[in-house]
Amino acid sequence: DFDLVGFVTNKVAENIATFLENALINGAASKYEGAFGTANLVTAASATAVTADELIDVQMTVPEAFQNRACWIMNKATLKALRKLKDNDGNYLLNKDITGAFGWSLLGKPVYISENAPTVAAGKTAIVYGDMSGLYVKLAQNVEIQVLHEKYATQHAIGVVGYVEFDSKIVEPQKLAGLKMKASA
């Protein structure tokens, strides 16, 4: 026996979670804002590479009062490039932190990876840093997932549908900063 209804219900829930993650990272023009929409930007000197100095500049853009809960968010491809950055003594800047929930820290702060985050590309904000509580999120109602028995009864089938209603806006912009790659020449 295979619990098909449970499997489909879990897939619908996973898709809603992926949708919300993408929405809160990238936003949607004139609908809701994402963390990568921060106006506090440090512009990289290159369209394709990130330097340690630029990461420090981004980190220092966020006031000290908000550093305690700050973190980095980036795409896995960006993390891969940053893992290769070294200081003048040959020490890697990105350190494996086995005590942290996600395992990486950069300049003393946790690094979170999202496949929804933009990659390093000309003119794009590739990394966001700060206290994510600066992005306000309103769930108008709880996420709902329903199993529909009656609607498909004549076909001897069951349907699964999910609903979410939310809004988001960067209300405390001083808590967030981003690294925007140089626009191509």
C-alpha cells in the first residue's frame, strides 16, 4: 500500500513553501517585496566576482544594533565562489561551522542557501545580509491544504488544493543590505 493522498498533500505543501521562499527572497513587482529588494546596496567592482572587502562593506552597512540576529542569504553557486575566497594569509574566509544549524559562517554570521536567490550576474543583487526581521510578512490566513473528495467523486478520484494569502514589505530598511554586481559595460 502506498499513501498517495499523503504523498500528493506533502508535494502541495512543499510547493507552497518553495513559492513563499521565492516570494520573500525576490518579491514581485507591485505585489510584495522580497529581501533582495533592499535599497541599501554596495556595488561590486566586477559583474562576475565578489571580493572579501565588498562582503565587509555589505556587513558594515547594517548598524551594530542589528548585527546580533544578522545572517547572509545567497544562491548555492554564489556560496561555491565565496568558499574559494582567502585572506592575505591563505585562510579561507568562509568557515565550516559544525555547531550551526546550516553549517557555514561568513565573517562570524550564519550563511543560508536558497536556490531561489539570484546568482552572480551583471546588475543583479547576488547576496543579502542583515536581520531579516526588517522584512515584514503578513499571513492573512494560515496556509490551507484541502483534500477534495466530492468534487472528483464521479471520476473515482481525489483532488488536493492549497491556498496561501500573504503580503511582505521591507519596513525597517536599515536592517538589510545587499551586494549588487556591477552592471556590464
